[in-house]
Amino acid sequence: MKTTIAAMVGLLVLTVFVGYAQCEGLQSTYPKQNYSPSAEPYPVESQVGKIFQVCKSGEVICPVSSPICDDLKVVDVVDTPDGLGFKGISIGTTLCSVQSANGLRRVFRITVQ
């Protein structure tokens, strides 16, 4: 009985340690050293018809999901071979965000000229 309890406690400690080590490792995978989910929106300059590829920007941990845009008259959400993108539709500025692979959202201020 004591051996079983000691083994269970050992597994629990090991699980917590491994989970903590994995969380610490995630911090080094941020694309930018000063990355902060509460930072100002990342500015994007685009043109009508041009696609901004979110994963290639280096501002998020891919794959991304759950795109949200304030004004779909300015940009459209599109799939590209390299992941999610925002395609300029008409001149204007809007805020868009995506959920990063680590669960955090990144906001982009997209200006289409």
C-alpha cells in the first residue's frame, strides 16, 4: 500500500515537473523577443488585391484560428498554402485578430491603400 501511494505521488510530481518544463519552453518559441499579447495592434500596410500572410509575418505562433475582422468591406479572410491571410478588398483601415497556436490572440491594424 505504501509503495503504491509513493509511486502515485512520484508520478504526480513528475507530471507537474514535465508540464512546468513544457510551459517554460513555450516562452522561447515566441516569434518576437518583445512579444506581448497586450501590445498595440501590429500595423500592416496592404493594397487592394494583395494578401497579407499572417504566419509569414512572424507575429504569431502558427497554426492560427478564429479570425475576426471589424470591417469585412476592407479585408477578407482567405486560406493560402502558407496558412491564413487577409486580402485587401477596398481602401480603408480595420482591426483584425487571430488566435495563435498557444491560445493568445494577436491584433493587426490593416490599412489598405
